[in-house]
Amino acid sequence: MIPTSSYAAHAARARLAPYRFERREPREHDLVIEILFCGVCHSDLHTVRDEWGTGNYPIVPGHEIVGRVTRAGTGVSKFKPGDLVGVGCMVDSCRECANCKDDLEQFCLKGATFTYAGKDRQDGTPTQGGYSTQIVVDEAFVLRISDKLDPAAVAPLLCAGITTYSPLKHWKVGKGSKVGVIGLGGLGHMALKLAHAFGAQVVQFTTSPSKREDALRLGADEVVLSNDPEQMKLHAGSFDFILDTVSAPHDLNIYLQMLKRDGTMTLVGLPDTPPTINGGALIFGRHSLAGSLIGGIAETQEMLDFCAEHGIVSDIEKIRIQDINEAYERMLKSDVRYRFVIDMASLRE
Ligand code: NAP
Ligand code: ZN
Ligand code: ZN
């Protein structure tokens, strides 16, 4: 077994605190990965606060992992020690169902194995995430990372990047589309960069006036303060696609009314209370309301390669693991520019 240091939530709503546990010895197709950086996703916070009823503590969060392969099982063919690699939100799936066969492992009909708060398919042990010194993962769920980009700034692509890339692709956002992005946080700023890179006209909605200049720098053609009713009226009936990345309850109907005829609004943010939908906001204009969950492994690799080619990374603030609880407090106040990334060297001191 491999002794591992980490930070974990020992109970619902508890502050994260040091935790030592053991990772398995590598199986035939496993890689042992020394974790260099791990991004801090709002899903980590929802889970630690038990807002989604995940339970089963202690939980080591973290699913935006970049590290180096230190050992490889005897049957590993795609990677070797020394390779720079990434691990996102999933570490396994059944690999046999129709969705797995379609490279959509996140929708595995038997349930994908998530990187933390999941259960290993072979031995039933709890999966533990990236706020830790190393992780052991089957090579089929490991991504190749270009060494052209800053590895710390690449880490958030493993969740925030793919979660926004996948719906933008699925709903065919590109030249000629008018796209709205709601919320300028970790997911929102990646959506903005990617939609801009795809050639769309992008309007950023934010509740934070102080983020206006950043939004323009990150690729927005226009910025709308969503708590100003006058500004909100200007875009009525004009969007082909809107991506909602907000982590807290808010009114969806006002945005549904901003869609063009046949336009789609897709939720990726998952607040703890369900929204109230006004049927009229869908019916008038034949609007669609949809959702999207991360992306499959093949699409995640495609996104990483796209980002390497176009020089796209996350705007990050590096933190030490010892500062994680303060980082969560700031995240709750929408005070992140635009992703915290833990430098895991701080856990090895
Ligand atoms: P984040 O960095 O905290 O960003 C959330 C943003 O939402 C904030 O920066 C803020 O933007 C806006 N916001 C916060 N409270 C608000 C309120 N009361 N009203 C309106 N806007 C508010 O979070 P994140 O890591 O991007 O994650 C966002 C959500 O996506 C979370 O619910 C997370 O669990 C979920 N998620 C889903 C998937 C998936 O696969 N579907 C994957 C990852 C994460 P402004 O300051 O610009 O208003
Ligand atoms: Zn995430
Ligand atoms: Zn499956």
C-alpha cells in the first residue's frame, strides 16, 4: 500500500484538515501519479458541505489534477514514468454500456466512478481525490498534458475546461452564434475563453461589477450586470445559446426569455435547491432548457489538445493546501480570479 498525505473533510461542513490514508498498489493497468497541482472546484465545496447528500466521510476532494507518472503497472501501454498527465472527475466506468461505448463515460448506465466520494469498482473502497500527494488511476482515465503550457494553469481544464467545452460543442457554438455565459467564476471564465476561441459573439452576465474589465480581457464582447434590470432588457430574444454556470439559487426565467426562437439554455451549475421554471418562458419561442455533465475521456483529451494548440489555460491564484478553508470562504463570496489551484508541494513540506 502507498502511504498518502492529504486534506479531507472529516464530517459534513467541517473545515478541511490533514488526513493520512493508503492508496492501492498499482494494478495491471494503473499509473501511480505524483500530484503537482490540483484546482479547487465549487463542486468540492458543495460536497464538503454535504449540499448534494454525498455523505461518507472522510472525503478528500479535488478533481482537477495534474501530476507526473512515477510508476506504471505491467500492462500499461499509453504512459511511462516521467510523463505529465491529468486526471479529471472520473477514474472508472463500466466500459461496456451504450454510453461508455459512445465515449460518454460520464453517463455510464451503471454509474461512472467519480474521482472522490465514489466507490472503487473492484474492491469497493472509497475513492479519494486530488488534495493529496499521489493518486493511483487506470490509464484509460488518464489524460496526456502538453508540456507547452503552465501545468498549474492547466489543472482547472480537467473539470472547468471540459464542463464548458462539451456543451459549447454539443450545441454547435461557433462563428455566427450569440452566446451568453452566466457567472464569471471557474467554469464561467473558461466558457468565456472557449466560446470566444470558437468565434462566437459572447455576452458575459455577472453580479460583480468589479469583474467587468476582466470579462472584456477574457474575451467578452459585452458585459451585463445581471442585477440591473435596464441592462437585462437590452438582450431580450437574442441568444442562440446560454450557458448557466452559477453555483447558487437564482432566477432562470429571466434568461430563458432572452433566447431566440428555438434557442437553448444549458445548466452546468448545480445549486442545492431546484429552480422554479415559468412554462411561458419556454413555450413562447419554443425554447429548450437543458443540462450537461463534464465530458467523456476522449472529448477531454480533445479539449486539452485544443487548449494546447490555442494557448488557452485558466487564470489562476496559487494557494498552499494550508489555506484551503480560507479559499472556500472566498469562493462563497464569488471572490476568485478565476480559479484557486493548490500547489501540492505545500503538502510535502
Ligand atoms: P465558482 O468559481 O464559485 O463560480 C460561480 C459563480 O457564480 C460566481 O463566481 C458568481 O459569478 C456566480 N454566483 C455566485 N453566487 C451567485 C448568486 N447568488 N447569484 C448569481 N450569481 C452567483 O464555481 P465553479 O467552480 O465555476 O462552479 C459553478 C457551478 O458548476 C457549481 O454549482 C459546481 O458544482 C457546478 N459544476 C458542474 C459541473 C457539471 O459537470 N455540470 C462541473 C463542475 C462544476 P459572478 O461574480 O460573475 O456573478
Ligand atoms: Zn469540478
Ligand atoms: Zn458504462
